[in-house]
Amino acid sequence: MGLIVLSIPIFFLLIGIELLISKLKHLPYYRFNDAITNLSCGIGSQVIGILIKALTVGGYIFIYNYSPWKGKISTDWWMWILLWFAVDFFYYWFHRLAHQVSILWGSHEVHHQSEEYNLTVALRQAWLQGAFSWVFYLPLAIIGFEPQMFFTIAAINTLYQFWIHTRLIGKLHPAIEFIFNTPSHHRVHHGINPKYIDKNHGGTFIVYDRLFGTFQAEEEEVVYGITTQPKSWNPLWLNFNYWAQLFKNLSVSNSVSNTIKMLILNPGWKPAELGGVEPFKEITPQQFNKYNPPVSNALSYYVLLQYILLIIGTSIFLFSETKPPFSQNIFLKFTVIAYIIFSIVNIGALLEKKQWGTIAEIVRLILLPILIFWLMPTLLLLAIVLCISLLSLVGLKSTVSLLN
């Protein structure tokens, strides 16, 4: 997680470069509301990850401590490469099952919801995926791979996948395409074209897809998204809407057998009394209607400014969450995380023009200086944050007036 946090500035630099190239070449690869939502899901994933770290990190360490081979695995360079292949092997199986088992799909679906494909999609991560995926790696703890080795390689495996979320890079040399996961292979993975669904599950490598029959080359133009689009910019709803619908169906199921099937069969499976399974339909980019409610320039500028401030604040928190005062005050840590989640949810509400969004935004801006003064009680910082809040309130009032 530390490596990923340290990479945040590089992520935004590369996103900026991709965005600039897209604009210069007049390529419609970015939409403001979609990109902001991708980043919101990523922010939520990182801060929620702090809360589930005891499970994901602690679980591996606990099993490792009982391994009969604890401390016996070499740390030579070739063992690190072997571990990389092993981590990607277990990632492949989690990823594949996350697409094929309904209850697991709820922990992964968020990453596929964007109807665009750019580097911000790489950051669009489900908030609770780690709470499910960590179990798949426990065989490595039993074998005796040291926690530091495992978590380092797992982070590298995650970081590798950032650059493959782009449409600017075409197919690479055949030798690279044969071994590694590439932008071309991963574009297929994000497609809802019938021939592309549930293909190319590898992280760093594509060899496991070739071995286990889930490989598909990029052929026709990809249509991005999921088959049942939630149509929202609210990251909280986007993370839990699938499970909400799943458990609603479970509650009205009339048999234990159907209940179990809805949990473990393919996502979207339903018994006949609930409508049955909807077949996949052939679709082209020209036929696909993207969720894209209009956003005024005034609202876009306001949201962009608030988002820049939010990213700065969240980055500072992520870099320092293991240090005082966060390491000494669990309630304070929870409060900051709750404020960050509240902020990204409210930004989604503003982009959807929800009636409650403006009132909630006023509350958020009033709470900001109180929170900052609690964290770092200095008059100079309080004065700066008060000015930011007041100017934001003025900007919000002007934005709302223009919208009306």
C-alpha cells in the first residue's frame, strides 16, 4: 500500500499527459464527470483500505507465522521473479472468479463501470475488493514467502496494471503481447461486446489466460462498461448497488437452492420467477448510449477546484496516517476517512444536480475548518482554511445561481 501511495504523484502526471495528448489529437477519451467519479472511487478505495488493512495484512502475517517453512524461503533475485509469477497466478484466479461468481462480482464490479477507457479507470477500484481477494493469496503464506516479499510484489503487480488502462497505445511487439498483459489485452477485458466478456484476467502476465482458455485478442472495437449500468456519479452507491440488488433478490427467493445459485453462479443469474437471465446483446459503439447528464461550465470549474483541494488533503492524510496524530487517535482517523467519503459522495451529488447536494456542500465547507483546526491547531492554517471555505461558499452560491 505504501508503494501505491508513493506512486500517486506519478499517476496524476501520467493522467495529465494522456489528457493533454487526447485533447491535442481531439480524441474523446475523457469526460469530466466520468473521470472525477473514477478518481472518487480510487480515493475511497485507498482510505477504506486503511480500515481493512488489519484483515488483509494481518491475515497473511498470521498464516505465515504458522507456516512450517517460515524463514526458509530464499530471498535471492530469482525467488522474487518466481513470486511475481505466483502472485499473478493467484490474482488470475481471484480475478476470474470475481467475474464468474455473483457475490465476488459485487467486490469488483466498480472497476468496470466506467464507459470510457483511460488512465483514471485504473484508479477506479472497488472499496471492499481487498476484503475478498486476500484469501486467494494465503497459499503463498503457507509456503513460507515472507510478508515483506509478498506485499512488495503484490504492490508491483498492482502498479503494473496502471499503464495498461489506455487507448493511446496500440498493439505491441508480438513477443510482448504473447507474455505480458498489455493495453490491447486489457481493453478486451473491459469490453461488453459478447466475445470480450470474461476474458483476459491476468494482472502482469497473459500466459495464464492462454493456459486456462480465457484469452481473447482485440479484434472489433471495444464497447466499455458493464451490461447493467447503474447510471450514477455517487461512489457510495456505485460500490454497493450490485449487492443491494442481489440481496433484494435473495430476500424474495422462494427456495434455498435458488438463493445459493444467485450467490455463486454468474452475475445476473436469476430464477424464472424473478425474470430469469437476460441474454447478452450484440452492441456497437454507435448504438451504445453513455450515461452523461449535462454539466455546466460553472459547476465543472467549481467541482474541479474542490477536487484539487480534496486530492491534496487526501494525499497528505494517506502519507501521514501511520504517524501522529492519526496513529494515536483511532477516532480521529475514522473522522477524517468519514469526511473524505462524505466529500466524494457530495461531489457526485453535485454532478448529478441532486437537490440535497447544495445543502450538503454547505455543511461540508463549514465542517472543513473545524476538522483542520482539530488536526493541526494553528491560527495561520485555520485562517487559510477559513478563507478557502468562505471563497468556496461564495463560488457555490454563484454556481447555484447560474444553474437556476
